[in-house]
Amino acid sequence: MITKLRFLIVGGGETSEALLSDPEFKEIAEEIVVIEKDPTKRSVFEKLGDVFFIEGDITTLPIHEYVNLREVNTVLALTGRDEINFLVLAIAHSYEIPIRIGVFRSRHIAEIVKKLQLGIPIVKPSFLGKMIKQITLSMVSAKELCTTPAGRVYMISISETDIASNSRLSDLKLEEDGAYVLAIISEQDILPPRTDTILEPGHILLILAPNANFIKKIRG
């Protein structure tokens, strides 16, 4: 199982900044590459340290000249344009990059991403209404979204009866089971997995783990 992730993040907006400002997120990262066309973002990410910033438009940038995609194991498509995020996941899929997550505003495009198995689509800002069924199911047991060489990606929702409810993320000690939280979905926001985050009923966790043994630390 891969315990260190090599990230390619396309889109240098607030979500990317929040993730890369979090020490715990960076702790599981072996390498982080950010591609962003806005040149003013360079100083922001360079100040974060241990981030390789590439200035350019992903639609015209000869990415293979800057990044060895065969060595990347995690791609996050976080631009503000659905068509760009779709393209990023399609490229990542063609290179068989195991973990691929993209944010989309269009439900239709997100459905296409899912049907083509290009990656894990997160619909923002209306993804919660679309995922009510999945949230309900994942409150009973963790839902496996996909299996990758890096491990399995699970979705699990926090319910009021869970021992994890109103607990700090660090208190769960998920790492003892080789499990790592990739993101916390709360209402219309995607939160970085900070150690001091208080887990509330309705929070959805995306977890990378070798198996579902971590569930006992959440359910009790």
C-alpha cells in the first residue's frame, strides 16, 4: 500500500490553498505539484514550501515536459471550470493514475465522469442533494467508491450515534489502521482534514485505506 501520495493539483484557488496550508495534509504528501495559470498565485504557493508551482494553462501546457505523470498517484482537479476538470481527469485516467478527484458544478458532467470511470466527481455546490441516498447508506456502513493500487477509497458519513461524532479527527487515530482522510465534505464546502477538526453529524469523510477495519474507530 502507498502511504505517501504524489499530488498533481490543477487549479490554485482557495481549496488548494487550504489543503496545502494544512500540515497533516502535507505530511502524507511525498511530492506536490500545482498547475495554475494565474501568475499572482506563484508567491502564495511558494510561501507554503515544498510545493512545485507551474504557471500555465492546462489546455495548452505540454504537461509531460514538466511532470512525469507515470510517477503521480493522486490528481485533484480543482479549477473553477467543469470542462477543464473533466479534461484533467481524462488525462489522469489515460495515464492510469490511481486516485482522481474532481470538483464539478454541473450534475450532468459529474454523471459522465462517473459513468466513464474517470474519477470521483464531487458536485459543488449542489452535491448534497444528489448524494442523499449515498449519505444514508454510508451512515450504515462505509461505501467503497473505488479500488486503486494505493488502496481503497471509502465514503462514510458521521451520524449522531457514532463515537466519532463531536470528536476531533486526531482522536480517532485512523492511521493505526493505515487509513487517511483525504477530504471532509460539509454542506457545500470541501474541508481539509485538519487534526483539530471537530467531526459533526452529516460530515462525509473520503478515506484512503487498505480495508474497512477503520470503521470501528468511527462507529464504535
